[in-house]
Amino acid sequence: MVDPAPAARRLIRVVIAVSASLSLVLGVVGAASAVRWVQLRDVGIDQGSFSRAVPTDSPVPPTSRCSQHACNYLLLGSDSRAGLPIDEQHQFGTNQDIGGTIRTDTIMLVHTDPALEKAIVLSFPRDLWVDIPGRGWNKINAAFEGGLQGGGPQLMANTIANLTGLPVDHYLYVDLAGFQHVVDTLGGVELCIPQYEVNTPGWLMQHTGGGGETKIYYGEVGHVADPNTGLDVVPGCHHLDGYQALAYVRTRSLPCDAIPDFSRIGRQQQFLRAVINQMLRPAELAKAPTLVQPVLANLHRDRGFLPGDLVYLVGQLRGLTTGNVEFRTVPGGAGMEGTQSVVLMDPAARQIFAAIRDGKQLGSLGTQLVNTPPSEANTTVEVIDRGAGGAADDVEALLANSGFDVSPGIVSGPAPAGVTRSAIVFAPGQDAYANVVGGYFPSLPLIQSPKLHGPPVVVVVTATYHAAPPTSASTCPAPG
């Protein structure tokens, strides 16, 4: 007889996830009602003009509610030092020190489609070589040089609309100080960092003004550090405040960063999924109503992006723990344009744009980048509990705090044939994803199994499982 426990557990998890998501949305609505929508309408609103960006020579699609039709939201994070404390400006430089222009380190397009009941988060490498309308060819982050007051959001939206063939309906923008404040408003973020990123003791390179570099010696043993961002933690699971969270998502100088900007995109996606995983926990849901106004106050948005739209976007992002949100990156490879090192877009990117536009499945498109392991955010992992009790819960919690997609949950079904002990089991061709999981469980063997169907990777947890300390040896996960 088939054990009904796996199906029952899945159903319970779905009910909990849906209930939690509904509570989150209702909590936001309730808070908005309490302070009145009219009071929130101007919180975080930019004074500059912004109109829906439509691809050149394309008919303008009719304007409609995002709760009824597909919409695209542009999420922008800049390197602007405005608002940082004086000591941090001394540490990381002022806007004048970085050239006086404002460029975007983070460029994401969030596509929501009520008909498909899912969202897609598409990241763009900041050095992607594109045609900027009215400016000519340049790195894509140059489209934001004018900043909020100089038409940066509109030019960036026009650039992405022409590149992808997708209209851009709204934008959200956050600078370095705003990001720190948002994380601190959330009470910090749980995040696990693997041992293979350790780079101390030793000499680390710090960038200086004018493109130079200087060496800084870190004497602490076993730290993950980057003098360019202020990152300085030990491997393992941490409750990061705004400063360290910002340092982690900005770093691009760690030992396994073969292509720094690609690795940074992976961390940004990992962090975003970890945040949402955290926010859907019951204890965090209870705080949701009090977070609306302070979070909005640290973001910038176009005037047409109403609080009601934000509520709907939160509702769409609820699927992060149930597999309804997919993370992708525009694929490309290193190239040169004159004396500039740039990212040249891979033709496969056109398939991603077309699939989003036509409402089709993406498959594995955009999940792996050149010489870069897959991000935890698009690595789906199931936990198989083989009499491990609370250890299986601990394993899933570590995966969730590491930014993995844990939507398959914990099941009590049998382990794949031939697997009799705790192990990381992966399907043929999924070794790149298994390698990423292995970085967080260095004591577990990796076993390929042709009998594995469904999730590409599972962690089998038996009664003899013991978590390895965060200082256990591990190596950089191999890219796909």
C-alpha cells in the first residue's frame, strides 16, 4: 500500500502557503486602509514623468489592470551613494568619487501573468551591450546615467522594451541607503553562506578612484570578506542587517567568481528568494501591516504605480515558496567593444523574450551562465525524510535560508533505488545544480540516479544524519 503521508504533507504545505500568502496580501491591504490609500499615494513617488515604455514600431497595447492582464515591472538598484552615512561614504566613496554619474548595478524585469498564475524575474547583466535609444550602443547600465531626475527610469525602460519586445508598465528604484533601510525595516534577513567563499587570511584587492587598486591584508582566519563592499562574515547561517545584506548582494570579488558580474546576479536572485521565503513565515506575516509605509518610504516609483498595484505584485510573489516564480538571467558572454570589456548577448536570449511575450514555458533557458554555477534561486530541491525526525526540518530550513526553491517540501517517501544513507541525489544532467546544493552540505556524498523523477535534486536525510560544521572543507561548485 502506498504511504499517504507524502501526499498529505504536500497538501498541508500548499494550504499553509496559500493561507500565508492571502494573509500577507490582506495584511498589506488592511494596513493601507488603516492609514488610508490617499496617504500612501505620494509615499516614495518620484516627481519626474514616466510613461509606459513600448517597443519602437510596435502598436501600443491597451492599458489594463495588472490584476487582469500580464504586466512588466522594472526593478532598478543603483550604485548611488546618496543618503549613506558619512563614514560609509568615506569607506566606499561619494558619487563624485565614482565619476559623478549614476548607473544601475541591479536591473530586473518582473513579469506577472494572472492567466499563468506565476511571475518571472529576469536579470540583465549590467555590462550587456545594447542600443540605447537616442544614445547609440553602450553598456545597458549607462541608460540610467541621468538618474531619477534626469530621465534615467524612462530611458532604461525604453531600452529594455526595445531589446526584449516587451512593454514596461512601471518601475521601482532603490539606492544603496534605501536598500539598507528596507532590510533593517524587515528586521534583518536570514541567509546562509557556504564555506567555499572563504578568502582569509590573505591580501584582498580594493578598487580605488580612477580605476586603480590597492591591497588590504585581512588577518582573520576563515572569513568571507570584500573590502569593496564592506562584507566581513564567517561561513554559515546569519541574521544579516542592512549593511551586511547590502555588502553581500553587491560583492563580486569572492574566490569562486570566475565572471564577477554573473556571480553577483546569482547572489541577488538568491537573496531575493531567501527574503520572500522568510516573509512567508507566520511570525513575519504578523508584522506585514506595519511594514507598508516604511518600506514604501525607502523606494522610488512612478506616479502610476499605485499602492494597489504593489499589493497585487506582493500577491504574485507569494509563489516563491510554491514554485510559481522563476528566476532567469539574460545569457551572454565576454566580449570587447573598442577598449571596453562588455557582455555580448547570446542569441538564446531571444527565445526567453519570445516565451515571456507569448506566455510559454521557459524550460531551462536562462538558468545557467558562462563559467558560473546556477543560482540557488533557480535550484529546486526536495527533502526526503527517512526517519530523520527534526533533522529533515533543519535541512529544509537551511535550504530555505540559503535561497533555494524548496517548493517540493519534505516527503516521507522512499529514497531513490540504491540510496541507503544521507546523500544528495540528482537526476542525469543535473549535476551543476547538485554541486550548488553540495556546497551547503559538504559531508554528504553526491549520487546520480536515473530513477529520480520530478525535482532535479533531492536531499535524503536518514536517522544517522549529522550536519557538518560550516568550516568543513568544500570547493567551488562546478558550472554547468
